[in-house]
Amino acid sequence: MAIYAWKGRNKRGESVSGKLEALTEGGVADQLLSIGIAPVQIAVAAAEQDASTEGWWTRLNRRPVVLEDLLLFSRQMYTLNKAGVPILRAFAGLQASASKPAMVELLQDIRASLDQGRELSAAMARHKDLFGSFYISMIKVGEMTGRLTEVFLRVTEHMEFERDVRERIRQALRYPTFVLIAMGVAVVILNLFVIPVFAKVFAGFHTELPVITRGLLAFSGWMIAWWPALIVGMVGAVFAVRAYLRTPKGRYRWDARKLKLPIVGEIVRKATLARFARSFALSSQSGVPLVQALTVVAQTVDNAFIGSRVEEMRDGIERGESISRCAAATGVFTPVVLQMIAVGEETGELDSLLFEIADMYERDTDYSIKGLSASIEPVLLGIIGVLVLLLALGVFLPLWNMGGAAMGRGG
């Protein structure tokens, strides 16, 4: 197959261009016509520079495929599948309209795999780090059941929820993060530049300083003497913590600890359980066997602790126990949710009730996120107040004592 450069006009009469891979120029024309583009010029493209010979600056600045790209891809695939466009033509059209080089390469690789006779799920599995286990498993279920269009719609809605939760949490934490950074910078500046000036003044008093002042001077002197080692230690600690969290044991412990953090722990729990309920409902509704669905869901909850509890549910169900009993044994669900699972299991409406559970957790998560900043602000104000009080007492107590002594001598 060769790569052809083409120029054409879309349905609005606008000039568009791009590159497509095909056997002949006629194949390129067929692909363009299938996506509503009238070809004007088609020619064999000049040989492109190999990725390995690209400049290091170009490779460094290449934007990777992110969640928004996959979300747009899923939405477009749903629309194209719903319209009856063959999957190869759909990928050809998406490849022609993609503007990000990394996304073009991804679509080109999947399309080449499809040309070789692979299934779509197998082609996507070559990029498991991008799509994830849940996405690939859902696509495989869609292929097996003939409901690929519906699956693309469901995973699109699921990804939109994930993005909205992350964005709201990021927005809620933006102000507290800036405040903490400003506090850290202020403490460094005070200890390195301001307090040493007062230390020279206090040295001329030739008197015993208050405990708070001595503590501030000692801490400032320690930072001045050891600041290179402090920076190296902080950087080393960051890399060590990140390496530990990449281990299964470290991630499990951190994910379990996150659920018990003050203020944010409950938000993490609700968001994770909402992800579990929606993923489980989507898998079950699409016809995935129960044990297989729980295996996939355990990998998609993005929390090793909750994932291990889901795997315990799966093991219990394999032993013949009921879903409600296995869910109760995990210890992570509320009584209301357990009751809804039991009702759904008895009535055969587990899918719809799981969606309701997901909606309930999502509403609770949204409500908690809205109040997150209001909950953190009093804590930040308390920390700032304590720091200001310590600095004020440490700096001004000696001055007040000296002034009081001078007034006593003057009297």
C-alpha cells in the first residue's frame, strides 16, 4: 500500500487536504467520497522523514494522545457506526481529519491491523496503555454481541463522567494548592533572608531570647546551612515515593489510605464506587458474563484497594454466593446500596439499579466537590494563623521585652 496526498472540498465547499494509505488512487477517492469529500487532486506523497530521524526537539514537543482525543474518537465512531459507515472507511475518514500526529499514527496502526484481518478489539489491544482494559473489553463485547454502536455510546458517556469528575476535583483543589505553594515560598524567603537580619539585631541584645525566638533562629540557621542537602533530599524523596507507589504493595497501601483522608477521602470513595457501579452496569447490560465483568471492573476502578474488594466479590460469586452477600462482605458499600443490589438481584433488574447507584454516587460526589473548597478554607486559615502567630511572637517578643526593660530603667 502507498500513501497518497489528496486535496478536495467538503460539503460546505471548503478546501481540505490530507494523506491516506491505499492500494490505488481510486481507493483514496472511494474513501474520500464515503466521508463526504469531493476529491480534486490525488498524488503519491513524498517519502516522509522516519520518526527515528526526527529532530530531538520535534519528538520532545510532540503532543501525546490524551483523554479528550479518545473521547472525541469514541463519539465520532458512535456517529459513523450509527450511520452505517463501514469500519475501515470510518478509520480512513478519522485519519484524514485528525490534526495531531500522535493520533494519526494511532489510527493508522489500528487501520493497518484491521487490514490484516484482526478484530477491532485486538487492534486496540496493541495500545492497551492508551485505551485501558475496560475500553478494550467493552469493544470486544460489542463485537461479540453485534452492539458495537451502543458500546461506543456507553464508553463515551463513561469517559465524559470520568473527565468531569477529575476536572471538578482539580478545580476545587486549585485555590488550596496555590495557597499552600505561596505559604511554602513565604516560609523559605523568611528563613533564608528575613530572619537572619533579625538574628544580627538580636545578637546585640546580649540577653536570653524567648524560646520561640530561639526556635525560629535555629530553624533558619539550619535551612541556611543545609539548603543544598534539603533540596536534594526533597527531590530524592519525591522520586522514592513515586517509585514506591508504582509497586503493587505501595499502590495498595496508598489507595487504602486515600479513602481515610480527612475531607477528600469520602469524595475519593464515592467517585470510585460510582465508577464501579457504572462500569459493572455497562458490562452486565452488554452481555458480559458476571465473573468476567467483575474481573474487568476490578481493573477499571482506578483504586487497588477497592479493586481487591471487587475481586473478592468475584471469587465469592464463583463459589456460588449471591451478589448482595458478596458485596456486603467487602465492607465498602453503604446499607442503602446493599439493599438496592439485593432488590435488583431478586427482581432481575440489577442493571438498571446499578445505573441508579452510579447516579446516586455521582450526585453525592458532585455535592461533596462543590463544598470541598469551603471545607478546606478553614483548615488553611488555621495553618496560616498559626504560622503568622509564631513568626510575630518570635520576632517581636524580644523587641517588646527590650522596650519594657528600657521603659523600666527610664522610670
